[in-house]
Amino acid sequence: MKEEVPSLRNITKEVFSPGYLDRAQERRKAKTIWDLAFLPVGFGLIGMVWYGFYRGFLSLHLLIYPQNADHLVQLMDGPDRLPPLLMTVPLFFPAIPIGFILMNVLMWLIPEVRADSEAKATGVKWANYRQAQTALFVVAVFLMIPAIIAGAIGAYLLGRP
């Protein structure tokens, strides 16, 4: 029997099918001490990815309205709170899987960590490196679509004359 690929449909089916918590617990048990050790790195990477998205949408705003370059801070703290909110909050959600993808890449670069992780993940659905990265990538792409739309709307509406 061919192994199920972590696609959006399969991830949704996995989450909403009976026994999900047991399967998630099994994946959790496949984690090593390295996963815990790298968790602060993952959270740092999430913050860095989010900040990169935020700066990207500020740059987009300045492309649309170059005259706002001198008073961008005042616009972000202005009375209209929706545009800055659209440029910050939605971008956090895709930053989570992207940060963890980057964390996994860093872990994979260390041979001892890679060997420990692959040994513990053997036989556990979607716990090995390739499947975990694929699942994170699918979730990131799914979350990026509304985040990009919201960020672009926020960049357009911010300080709109």
C-alpha cells in the first residue's frame, strides 16, 4: 500500500477523522530531545519570518505611496487601526509553519540530530523529515493566500488620502 502524501486534502482528512489525537500523540512520541532544544530557534525564526513579511508590506505601501516615507510611523499609530492590523496579524499565521520549516532544515544539517530524528520517526505517519516538511509547506501555502491578500489590502489602505 502506497503511503499517504501530506496534501491539504489528506491533512484535513487526518485532522477530522476519528483517532486523530492518538495519531498526534504517536507523532509527539517520535520527537527527540533535539526537537525541544531547537524549539527556541524555531520561535526566533517565526519572529524573523513575520518581521520580514511585515517589512515587505511596508515596502509595498511605500511603492504605492512614496510620499508617506517621511511619516510612516505616524500612519501606523494613526486613528485608523485596520490597515496596520491587516499588515501585522494575518502575517503571523503563515510565519509559524515557515519558521518551523527553517528550524527543521537547521536540524537536518546536523548529522547526529538527523540520525536521531529519522530513527524515532520510523513507522510513524508523517513524522519523518520529508513528510513533516511537506505537511508544513502545504499548511504555509494555505495560510499565505489570505495573509498576502490581507497584507496587500492593509498596505493599500494605510494612509490612503
